[in-house]
Amino acid sequence: MAQIGIGILGGGYMGKAHAVAMSAVGAVFNTALRPRLEMVCASSQASAERYRGAYGFERATDDWRVLVNDPKVGAIIIASPQETHREVAEAAFALGKPVFCEKPLGASLADSAAMVAAAEASGCVNMVGFNYIRTPASQFARKLIADGEIGDVTWFRGEHTEDFYADPEAPATWRTTGDANGTMGDLAPHMINAALALLGPVDRVMAEVETVHASRPGGEVTNDDHAQMMCRFENGAMGHMYFSRVATGRKMGYAYEITGTKGAIRFDQEDQNALWFYRMDEPEATRGFRKILTGPAHPDYRPFCQGPGHGTGYQDQIIIEARDFLSAIETGEAVWPTFRNGHDVNRVIAAAMTSSGSKTWQEIKAF
């Protein structure tokens, strides 16, 4: 059975998630290509060694160049801060190595455009980490829409809301500085990606981006806390999105409502194993939203569990991503979402930021 050495930059929250996923994906999906945890990179050698021992890597380093250039590292996962993404990806592509990069694709629109150019020039497999859209429920929602089960989509409402900074006395950290670490860089990409996946391209936006708590214990806040955005999709549908890290009471508010001419869909990640589905052609006396519990009949559920309603979790979404990345490497065929898809998200964010400053509708600029 073929193997490939995996190098992961970053051993923190997402680095651990990807290490666990790569350790489990072969057993869960019986992949033809089996990953081997070859090397982990962290900001210090001590941290890297700690991650190596905890996650099961063969080796550790505090220099990303060592990892990227190592001949035993055949594919690279970037789970490090956004400002590192471009340089690492470009170096990997220059060596002909596949890259999986956590969102956002780069620290700026220029970065992500350069990363797409490097990826496509190299011909290497490239993917961006948008894990939430991979739940069986959201995959099924995407299929229902594509199959025309709710007719022509007329309206989309999406949000990604959490409350980890709702308390104004929560201290300032790295999250409260740098544009890419604000809500528009952290939470907004996930829901914008969902909107693009479910409805297709956005044509124009009108947005407001704000900082609610301008200072916190330990420092000033230099990025955004929440934002709202009206949008018009290229297919004609209207939409609205809201993103917040100060949404009191919301823990994982990745939610959407989609209205069509024949039905509607509702989903909330806080109940991620359920999808609410409405059909207009049902008898009026019993017509209404019905709760569909995900099970083996839905995409990517059966490999984790054979019991309907038993559910999948956050880590399982990362394992599905790992399967897709390995499949792309094995077959040489691109798997959504590629770097170009990640750049599409960044183009919407850039237009929203411009709109917030100018108080005008902004068309999404071409690549």
C-alpha cells in the first residue's frame, strides 16, 4: 500500500486536528494512499518536540524550510499563522509538493492571488481548509439544491456567530490585532464559502464592519468584532450574512436558511447532525419543516457510524478533508475547494471591507 510523508506546520489547535485526521483517515475511509506523520514544525524546538511526542510524528523542527525541503515530506499542511501561508506554499510548490492550507488562504488578497498563481503554475494539488461545509447535513443540503428539490433559490441568510469575545473584560491577545485575525478573517470565510458552495458566485455586496470593544485589558483592539453584509448572487438570489465573535450566547452559530420557489432548507451547526427541510407540494394539513437526522444514507456518514441519528462531530469533518486531500494526490485530480476557491472567498471579503469604508455597493472584482 502506497504511503506519503506528511509535514504539518503548526502544532496547536488546527495542527493537532490535522495530525489526528491523518492518523485516522486510512482506517475510516480505507484510502489507497496512506499518510505517515513525518515531521511537525512549531515556533520553537521545544514545542515541536512536544507535538512530535504527543501526536506521533517521526521528527520535529522549528524551521519551516527544513520541513518543506525534506525529501521524506511528500505533502504539506499549513496550519500556522496567516502571514506565513504565502511563503511556505510558494516554496512547497516550487518543489512540486501538494499543499493543504488552512483558511484564510493568505494574510491579504495579494497573498492569496499569488498563492493561486503559484499553485496553478506548478500543477500541484492544492486545497483550502473549509471543514464545516463537509458535514453530512450540509453536503446533503448542497445536493438537494443542485437537484432542484427546493426550486430556484430566491433568498439566502447565513451567519457565523460565536461569543468567545462577548465579554469586554476578556484580555487582548493576538486575535485582537491584525486584519486577518478579526472576524472578517476568522469567521466570515467559513460562511462565505458555504454561500458560494450552496448558491454559487456573489455579484455584489453592501457591508458594515465594526469593532464593538475598542480596548481590552492589555491593549487596544485593532480589528473587527462583527459585520453584516447584504449581497446579490449571480443567479439573482438576494442574501444577507452576519459574522460575530461577540454574539452573546452563540457557541458555534454557523447557520443558514435558504428559500426556493418549491421549498426551503434550514441548518445550524450547533445541531450539526440535523437538517430542516420544507416542501410546498405536501398536503396543507401536514405541510411544514421536518427534521431530517443524518445517517448512512447521507454523504460521508457511513464510514464513521452505521446508526442513523448517532451523529458525526467536528474532528470527523477534518478527517473528510484528509480523505479528499489524499484522493487528490493519488488521482492527480483537483478536489474542491482549491486555492482558487479560497481566493474567491477572499475576493468577497475584500469587496465587503471596501464597501464598509465607502458606504456603497461593491461589485466582486475579477481575479
